[in-house]
Amino acid sequence: ADPFAKVKVLIQELIQRLLQEAANEANHKGWCDKAMADAKQKRDYAAEEIATLNSEMAKLEARRDMLEEKLSELKTAIDELTTARSEAEAERKEESEENSNTIKEAQAGLDALNMCIELLEKFYKSASKETVDLSLAQADPSADAPDAGFDNGEAYVGAQAESGCILGMLDVMKSDFTRTVEETEKAEKQAEKDHLEFMTETGKSLAQKEEAASQFTEQLSDTNSKLSEADSNLSDETDKLNTAVAELLELKPVCIDTGMSYEDRVALREEEIEALNKALCILGRYSEYGPDGAADGC
């Protein structure tokens, strides 16, 4: 009978157990490597995405700020142009009414002067032709009559000498009214021309600014939409990063902080199995060859 039979069975069972442990640990190591690699990959990918999104959002925020500034400047310019045009319309209306009243008043004065001039000229021309018929007159009583201011037999022709002065003054006044009408009409035409030019130029400028504001508003809306989308993506990627980091922290005590490295345990286990196999060999040769041949060949 083999005196070491039980010991050899125990050694063989221990070797099998160690081999099974080695296989189990290898499987565990493979699972750990894969789980760690997947978690690191997710962490690194999420970190890269976050960096990309942060860079993209910084550019979008700068563009948004630029567009908002331009829109603010355009709004101010549009408001100023709109106000200037409104004020110009009101001032033009007021000026036109003033000019119209001035022309009406001057024309009315001119019409009155023309009537006066026509009336006086007609009177004095007619009066200058007046004569007196003395064929039926009685004896001259002039010796006893007081001075009447005109000679006996002299026709009344009016103040012909003074009439020239009056008509001259009326002509000067007529010229003043005529000049007022002409100059006011000229000023009105020039003011209307200047107003139309101003309204045309400011209208073009206003239309251009409103079109630019419309385009910038559309661009701002698109930029804000992209910012919102990027912010949502950033939140998603941040969640992924946190999840991956949490997975790595959970794997650390199972796969890393085990007290001894996988390589050291494998090396020590292989030494143990090698020693057990050598012991099993020695015991086998002892049973077969006796004490003298126990160590040979092992």
C-alpha cells in the first residue's frame, strides 16, 4: 500500500483548486479589463465631447453677444430715423401751412392794392379830362365871392399832383407783396424739394437698416437655437461623464485595490502549483523507487 496516497490526493485536489482559482481569476481579470476599458472609453469620449461643446458654446455665445449688440445699435438708429422722419413730416406740414398763409395774405393784400390802384388811376384819368361850360353862366360875381380854392370856370380834376405820390407808394407796396408771394413760393418749392430728398435718403437708410435687423434677428434666433441644443448636449455628456466616473470608482475596489496585483498573484500561484507538482512527483517516485530515488527526476 502507498503510505502517501492520501497526501497525494490532497495535493492533487489542492492543485486542481488552484488551477480553478487561476481560471476564475483570469475570467475576473478579463471582465475587469473590459469593464474598466469601457468605462474609461465612455469617460474619455464624454470629456472630449464636453471640451468640444464648451468651445462651440463659447463661439456661439460670442456670436450671440455680437448680434445682440448690432441689433441694439440698429434699433437705436431705426428709432432715431423714424423719429427724424416723423418730426420732418410735422415740420414740413407746419412750414407749408405757414407759407400757404403767407402767400394767401400777401395775395389778398396784392388784390386789394390792385383794386385801389385801378380805382384811383381810373378816377384821376377821368378827372383830368373834366371841363366847365360857361356859356350859360351869369355875370361874374367873383368880385364879391370868397376864395373857393379854384379859379372861376376851372373844372375839378382832383389832386392830380398828389395822386402820383399816392400811386407811387401803392406801386411800392404792390412790389413788396409781389416779392413776398414770389419769394415764399420759391422757398416753399425749395423746402418741399429738400424734404423729399431727406425723406428719400432716410427712407432708403431706414429700409436697409430694417432689412439688416431682420437678417440679424434671424441669425440670432438660429444662434440661440444652436446654443440651446449645445447646452442640452453638454448636459447629456456631463451625465455620461459622471456615470463613467462613478463606474470607475465602483470598479476600483474590485479590480484595482485588491491588496496585490494580478501579476503577483499569478506568479505566486504558479510557484505554489510548481512546488506542489514537485512534491507530488517526489512522493510518487518514493513510492516507486524508495528513498534513494525519491529526488531523482523531479
